[in-house]
Amino acid sequence: MSEIWELANVVISSGGEFRLFHKGTSMMPLLRQGKDSVVLVAPNDIKKNDILLFKRANGQFVMHRAIKIKKNEYIMCGDNQYEHERGIKKENILAKVKGIYRGDVYFETDNTEYQKYVKRKLPVRRAKIRFLYFIGINKRA
């Protein structure tokens, strides 16, 4: 990802958009590895529920959802996870997801159907993941 980020950063920092095919399962079922991709833009005007690309202190690139924004901290969590990641600072955030290609179909994150998913279905999904983990059926994603 470091090599890709060098190019993506040039495009994004000049006001452009960069399409990225992600890896991992932490944002399932919204983002499916090998099938879906995201359009990244500069991380301006970040709001709760935005999907952000950030870099951890250990150098790992991660794409998760901002579930809470405090004065000097972003609290992040993947849609397929229940544990919150704290301590993410503004300077760790590299890009914001503007849109998603679900296969060949593109939609932006301000789309009405997407917003319904975030507000109605996502909280139910997280509760189910937490429940399954605590009863020992689901392992950490």
C-alpha cells in the first residue's frame, strides 16, 4: 500500500479522486474484497459515519468508519467489527471515501440508500456482531 499511496497522495492532494481496490474484510458487507472499490478524496469536512483511510502509528494503512469525533480524536471501527479504535488524530487521516463501486455500480456516500444503510442497518449489524462475539460464535474480524 505504501507504493500505491505515493501516487494516490499526489492525485488526492491536487484535488483529484483516486480509485482504490481495498484488501480485507473489516468493512464487509459494504465492501467486498476483490469485488468492490472506493473513490478517495481529500479528507475535508469529516463527519460521523464517513469512511476514512488512515495510517496507524505502526505504518499500517486502514480503512474504517468514523463512529465518533471528539475535539482531538477520531474513534474508528470497521463495519464487520465491534471494537473501537481510539487515538486516531487528524494528521493520521489520509483520505475520505467519496463513493463506492459495488461491482460495476457506482454510488456516492451522500446517496439516500447508502445513508439509510448507515443509519438503520449498520447499528443492527454491529449489535449482532457484538452478541455473536460474546457468546463465542464469532471471532474478531
